[in-house]
Amino acid sequence: MLKILQKVHSPSIKNGINFFHSSQIQFIDQAWRKKMRLPVNPNTESPLTYLPDFSYMDGRPTPLGRNQKKRIEYQRELTTKIVQGVQEINFAADRYDKMKNGMEQAREKIIKNKLKPKGFRLLEKKK
């Protein structure tokens, strides 16, 4: 991908072609970032992104920034969706187990009713 972008940006192709624009993030060594388990865009996750811009000397909490507030709301929405999904999965698993146990009990009941001793064997058991 990098070689293709470099070819498009090369000065020899300037004549009569609109340039293909890309962000500078694409030119970062992505293989190294992937190996180090870092995000593709270095500006998405860092202490500068998550920590407040300033702090008060007396220890008062700082107000949340606009993007920080959006991020917190988004994470709350995700957590509610995750909790709801886990509850649905647990409900489905419990329902499946109950249905399976009910089917086994019904099968055992049918087998138990079908296989009864008859005739003289029934009389031998009573004695």
C-alpha cells in the first residue's frame, strides 16, 4: 500500500492528474505498530487523550472535556449493551438446559411406562 501511495505522490505524475490524498498516519511503520500491539492511529489512545488537560493545585476535580465526555458516554452505552447481551446469552443457555432436561425426563417417563413387568413376573415381585 505504501509503495502505491508513493507512486501516486511522485512528482513525475503531476501532469494533469488530481492527487490522491491520504493522512500521514498511513505512512507510519504499521508492521512495527502491529507487532508492539499499538493502535494504527497513535492519536486515538494515549495518556494525552484520556487524562485531563490541567489540574487544580488544591485537588479539586477538573471538568471533563467535550471529547472526554463523549468517550465516557459511548463507553457507558457499550457496557449496557454488553451486560444486556450477556444476560440474553445466559437466559438462552438456561432455557436450553431446561428444555434438554425436560426432553430427557419425558423420554424416561415414556420408557418407564412402556417397560412394565406383566403376568407372573409382576406377581413374583409382590411376594
